[in-house]
Amino acid sequence: MREPARRRIAVIGGGRSDEHEVSLASAAAAVRAVRANGDEVVALTISRDGRWHGIGREALPTSDAVRHLTGCDVALPLLHGVDGEDGAVAGLLRMLGVPFVGSPVRAGALAMDKWATKLLAEAAGVTTAPRGPRPARRRRGGSLRSSRHSW
């Protein structure tokens, strides 16, 4: 029986949101799992200021990050909050033609807008908590913090 081909998998962690550290922890766990599975990992981090960083933590021009991503079989964007799970990175990966794990652009954007999600759920007959005033939008999503994790 033939051994399956080794896949090249991009794991993207960090990001600009308040949940940066949580994302790094998620990405570190994914990196360990991908390696344990025998696949090649391309670990990329987005810093709090939005810059891409490569495997050795060196800053990468965006064009180099794109080159790394397009050389992968699939991407695991493990970014939380705004500019992550809101569909932004899914949109980038879709435009680059890189298959990815997670919600498509529209679903991510909709899920981040809790008010719109609530309205759609109610329209579909799903019971939700009583509505209050529409909450103010945060500029940066999330609020969880954790200790630093390194890959």
C-alpha cells in the first residue's frame, strides 16, 4: 500500500485582535498536531501591528507571506476576532486560491456581527435572548488573554 503524500500546511496565528495570545496558543497546538501527523508546517504569525512573520519569527514583506501561503496545500487560519475570524483572512486565502479550514468570508463576517446573527436566527425561528439596545461596535474584537506561547 502506498504512503499518503506529505502535505504542506500553513498555520496562521496571532493577529491584531485582543485575542492575539489565545490565537498563538491555538496555532501552537495546531503546529504540534500537524507535525505529529507527519506533514510539513509553514508557521506564519501576524503581529499585533498587522505585520507578517515567518518561521524564524523574522518580519516578512506581505509578498513573501503570500508566496509562502500559495506554496501550501491548505491553510489553517487560527486568528480570533477582527481581521481573523471575521472573514478577512478567508477572503485573502480565497483570492489567492489557497484552500483553507474554517468559515467562508460571508459566514465569518456575519457571525462577528452578533446583532445581525441574532436577527437572522430569529427570522429562522431560533429562540434568542431578549433584545436590548444594539451594542457599540468594538474597534478590535475579543477580550481573552493568556500567557505567551512559542512555536
